[in-house]
Amino acid sequence: MPLYRVLLIASVSVGLGGLAATRLGAEFIPNLDEGDIAMHALRIPGTSISQAVSLQGELEKAIRQVPEVERVFAKIGTVEVATVVIGGIMSSTLLTLFVLPTLYRMVHRHDKKRA
């Protein structure tokens, strides 16, 4: 087989392999356009629950001043059956935004009109 055919086949194979590599794993990553943001607030060890609740209240008050935030939900500590006990050191906060769901609906409405 001539050298130019080998090089052509090799370059096409590398090109196709590179194209396939850009799509690798895409089927395992869901596209989530929920309009939510998860945030974790860490506190120094030894923070009491009452102090953690007070600090979380201040944090939520500051977050609610952002006009794009629709809802703020937080939990401090863990559930009764937990594998990692974090107490008042960490809180998990979920922010629901106005903007992202609205944009998502607008884009999909526009796509449906095209079809």
C-alpha cells in the first residue's frame, strides 16, 4: 500500500476519533435547566445551632435583596440518619431564581414556533 494512502487513512481515523472524543460522556450528563442554585455556607467549628440559625437568617436576608431570587430554602445540619454529621458548621441553601425558568420557557416557546 502506498505511503500517501496510509497517511490519509491515519489522518481520517485520527480526525474521526477526535470528533467522537468531543461527544464522549455526553449521554451521562443530564441537561438541568431548573433555575436553582445550590449554595453551602461554612462556619467555624464550635458554632452553636442558635448562632448558626442567626447567621443563616442574615445570609437569607441578603440573598432575598437580589431581584432575581424568587425563593430561598435552607437546612442546617443533617437528617436523623446521616453518614456524615456536620451539626451547625454547614448549611445547605437552595436558591430558586425568576430569570432562568422564564428564559427557559421563552426559548422553548420560540423553538416550538419554529417547528
